[in-house]
Amino acid sequence: MKADDLFHLGVVAADPAAARSDFTSLLGYTWGPEITSRVEATTPGGDLAPELACAFTIGSPRIEVVTEVPGTLWCGGGIHHLGYWSDDVESDLERAESVGFVREAVRLGPDGKLFFAFCRNRAGLRIEIVTRAAEGALSQCWASADVDI
């Protein structure tokens, strides 16, 4: 994982429609479809499976607006994370931990390898490390507002 692998800025909002509207009004963004799914993840406090809803901007720089889920990692409004593609999530997570990032949540993919990991440094910066194998499927989220997911 390197700086060029940054592919989105994640924002959490209690009112995601208003957040998207604000970005559209100010910056002219258009949005892909809102997608909703149950996301199973393991945290230091145990397993969780919140229903998450999010939408990505079409075009770059890409923004993801996630609906707030109180009591989970996806709570509190504002900038939530920087999302990076990774060819090896486990290795990149270990590297992040070696420089002081703390693991917050991980999710396994169907292949048994890490699909994503969230970690945060001592200054509070959170990153999401996402397997590059998901790029083809995830790119449908920002391909067009007319895409059915």
C-alpha cells in the first residue's frame, strides 16, 4: 500500500441525504446508487454486523457518505477515514500496526483472507485498507447513478 492507492475519503453522516446534497450544491458532485448491506466485522470488543448504507461520488476525488450507525465504528459525524487499495490487506495492516496504528475492525472475504481493515493512529487518523480484488465490484458504486447493485 502506498499513497497512490488512496481511492476515497469516507464521511459518516446522521443525515446522509443532506450531506450528499451539500457536496452537490457546493462542489457539483453527482452520486452513484445508495447501497445497503449487513457488514460483518471483528473488533477488539467482539463481532458486529451492522446494516450499513453508503453512496459514492461519481468522479474524483471520490467521497463515500456512510449513514451513521450509533454504537459502532461508524458513528460520529464528519470525516471518518481515508480508503486505500491493498494487494495484501494482512501485510499492510501489520505494517500500519508496526508504526503505531491500532486495529479497530477487520472483515474476512470469501477466500478467508482479509477483505478490509480499519485502523487508527495516535492522532486519530483512521484508514480503511481494502483488498484490490474488490475494485471491479466496488467500482460499480461510482460508475453511474443508473447502475443496479
